[in-house]
Amino acid sequence: MPNQSLEPHEQVVVLFSGGQDSTTCLYWAKERFEAVTALFIHYGQRHAVEADQAREIARQAEVLLVEQALDLSQLWATNSLTQSELPLEASPAGSLQPPATFVPGRNLLFLALAAILARRLNAQHIVGGMSQSDYSGYPDCRRDFIEAAEQTLRLGFAFDFMIHTPLMLLDKAQTWLLADQLGCLDVVRDLSHTCYAGDRTTRHPWGYGCGVCDACRLRAKGWEVAFGAA
Ligand code: ZN
């Protein structure tokens, strides 16, 4: 919980979606910082389950959850994560286009929002689950972008922000192994939500999901590489 007596370097804001990556990041942050605040942004996700799972994980992790609604429906009108009639397929192999699930500008915007909250809490640190390993079709998940964003926030706020991306060089299997090391494997497996179809009824060794969407397949494949097939 935020505490006025803590120093900026002891406090952190985690960009938190309730998914596998950011849940692992939440526990990574808990191990390193005195006060962890999770920021969940409602940006028109297809499914309410993401927010439900985020609340449950924050409760179990005993961290403060800040939820902020952001209506950018007019700007993000053609993206498949926020528009339910669009298909969710990945880009064809070899395509130079980002996948249909790419939400342009999302991470830049989310990092700015995290910085606004962090500044108010007097927290120096921001954690995000960006990774350039598995889904390299997302330009705003790459390390050079994150470094540039950190510099931008420092200049724009005149505050010594540090952005941490503990998953940057990890693939999904390594992210599962990190959750295991952090002692949060059960929480990540059972409570984090990744499935693009919003399925929380079908149980697999790697958690709940439809099992066939791109997000489920990536999550399942990572689990199998990390711990073997069921
Ligand atoms: Zn799925």
C-alpha cells in the first residue's frame, strides 16, 4: 500500500492487465519493493473477466488496485482486441504488418498513465510486462521503445522514473519458470486470464481458456516447454 513515509525508490506502479505476464510482474515487483500499486486500465477490452481476474489477483497478492477507465473507442475503432466483430488471427507468417491484436499507441499511453499515478504516489518505479521475445510484431514491446519512453517520462515529468520490464528477453516458457521461482505459479496458472475468447470455464494444465486462440496456444506451448505436456 502507498505510504507517505516511504522513499520514491521503495515504491512501484505495475501496469496490470490480469494476464499471465503482468501477474508475474506483479509478484516480481512485490519481491523488490516496499509498496506495490497495480494499475488496471479499462480501455474497452472485449471481456469483463479480465477486470474480474485482475481484482481477484490483486486481492490475493495484497496490493492496491487502481482502475482507470479510458474511452478511446473512436481512436481505436479498427482493433480486434477492442472491437468484437473483428477476427483475432495473427498476421500471416512473414508479414511486416503488426498483428490484428496490436493496439496502436497503447503502451506509450499506458506508460504515461502509470507515470501520472506513480508521480502522485511519489513512486519512482514503473513495471510493465512487455516482451520482445514471443510477439515481436508489437513495436511498442521492444527494448529500444521502452528506453526511449523512460527518457521521455523523465524529461516530461522532471522526475527520475525507472521503467522495469522483467520479461523483456523471456519467452513464455521462461515466464512460467519465473512465476515458479517467485512462488506465484498457482496464482498465475489459476487466476490470470489470457484467452482472447474470454473463456474461463475450460480448465487445462496451464489454466483456463478456449485452448485454440493465439493467446491460449502461446500460453499452453510455454507451459509445455517449461513443465512438459500433461
Ligand atoms: Zn483462448
